[in-house]
Amino acid sequence: MNRQHCSRCQQPLAGEEPNCQQCDQRYEAVDSKLGEVRKGIERAEYDSAMQSLNQILDEAPRERFAECYALRGFAHLKRGDFSRAEDDCSQSISHDWENPQTYAWRGAARAEMNQWPAAFDDFDRAFQIAGSSRDQYLKLMESMAQAARVYFKHLIESNQLSADLFYQRGWVNLRLGNPNRLDRAEIDFKQALEWQPDHAWAAVGLAETWLTKNPTGHTESVLQLCHSGQAGDAACQRHAWQLAARQYRAQGDLASAKQALERFVSLVETRPQDQVAAAQLLRELGDTLSSIDLLNRVLESTSDHAPALVTRGDCYAQIRNYHLAEQDYSIYLELFPRSASALVRRGKNYLAMGKQRRALRDLQRAVQLEPQ
């Protein structure tokens, strides 16, 4: 008879519990300390919070690193150390911490350093994953847009005009996303390209603006701009191939969309987050099995990459393999037990499996975590 092993330390278990008592006690101790840190931060005791977090990081299991880095990043942000705030929030995100607050904190740090395109990418990501709390991040974006406007106005009034200025202002308008802002983004990117016709990021920005405004209205122009984006840095090239895949999909050319995604994947072999993005696009294209295959490769190299787990769970649920979907959602929730979106996913999956009590438990817990 095969013995069960602790899901955390892999030591043999005597009973039927998923984790050993030693691991449970260790996690409980760390979680208790993190609770005290959160209370300290609420009282604006940032120095003592950072000292506690430094100690916790020395003893915490890997699954708690992400929250530690996020909280320390916020403490750095409140103390005005924006570079360290950005670094710690990035560390948190690299540990698969899909938390909107962390993206918002990193975005705020980047905004303070006038890194406006990266800041608004973070604000947009926070908005996208915030669920029912989206309104607060939309308000944050609008507030930060006011600060960005002051910054760009100063550059223009002091005659510091450049392609980069118009590109950065265009990117802020693009991420704000409403029709009026998209019109302004289009003007800004065109101005950037007038100043510097080979500005790869401005070309990609204009391509995304047109694709967002009308997915089939500028097909050839969007693809030409994506081609121009291939002259940019690695991040620009990845973005360009992603946009090309979206454009091909919008016009119904699924074969070309898959080819563009293959080029995208070839550029992101060591970047799990981008491989997951490619897998999500494959799923949207209807190629769920290829999406699962790509996610399997991600998880072979990083067995607990959280976004890959939840995305693969979505794929399994889509093809009605509810048992495997349940496994992936449960592993994800072991890593991030306070994820309301994952609880909702698993709850819906339980409903499809006919497990109403478990579904109700997960959905009630999700509402407790995110009552809005």
C-alpha cells in the first residue's frame, strides 16, 4: 500500500491529513507573524514592520515569500524608497503573487520615478485581476493620470519634446482605455512616429490602439506596425507577436494566429508568465490541448507556478475533465488560500461535478474574502 506524503515537505504521513503536523505548525507560526505585520502597517509602523519581515523571510517557507516581499515593498513605498519598493514588489510578483494591490504598489513606485508606461501596465494589471474591486483601481488609474498629465505638461512647456515623450503619454492614454483616451493615444503614437519613424514601442502602441478600437478596421496596418515592433527590445518583440496573434484571430486566420503565437513562445522559453499568456491565447483560439501541453512544460520546469496551475485548471474545466481541474485549483489554493477568484473557479467546478456542499463552501468563502 502506497503511503501518503506531506504536500509541503514530502515526508511520509501516518494519517490521512494532507500535511504533517510540523509543517502545519510552521505555517501557522509564520501566518500569525504576518498578521501582526499587517496590523503594524495599518498603524503606519513601517520600520518595525520591515524588521519583522526581514526576520520572517529567514524562516518562512517559500510559499509565504511572495506576501512578505509585497508587504515590505509597500513599507518601502510609504517611506519614500521607491526603487526598493519596486524591487520588492517585483520579487513578490516573480513568486506568482497575483494580487492587485501588489501591482498597484509597484505601479505607484514606478510612477514616482516617472516610469509611466511600466506604471500604467501595472495599474492595468491590477484592474484586470481585481474582480469586484475593480472600481478602486480604476479610480487609482484616473488619479495617477492627473499626475502624469502634470509631468508631461511640464516637459512640453519647457520645450523638452521627443518621440519618447509622446510615446509615454500615448501609453498612459492607451491603458486608460476609454474611447476618448484611445483617440488621444492614437494621436500621441502618430506624433512619436513623426519624430522618430523607427520608434518600435510607438509602433506597437499604435498597433494595440487600432486593434482595441476596431479589431478588423486596420488589419494590414496593424500587422505592418507589429513587424516594425520586431526592431525593438525583447519585451517589444514579445508584445508585437502577441498583438499579431490577436489581429490574425480577429480576422479569422487561425493558422497565422498560431504561427504568431509560436514565434511569441519561442521568445519566452525562460519566462513562465509569458508562456502562460501564450497558453491563454491558445485556449481562446480553441486549441485547448496545445494550451495544456504548453502549461505542462511550464510546470515541469517550475512545478508550483501559480498562474500556470489556475490556467491549466481552466483548460481542464473547459474540456470537462473536472477531476484534473479540481486538482490544479486545489494546489493553487494551497499556495494562495485567500484567492477569491480561485475559490470561485473551484466552486463552479464542484457544481459541474455535482458536489454541491463543497461548491457552497468555496463560494461562501469567496464572498467572505471579497464581499463586494
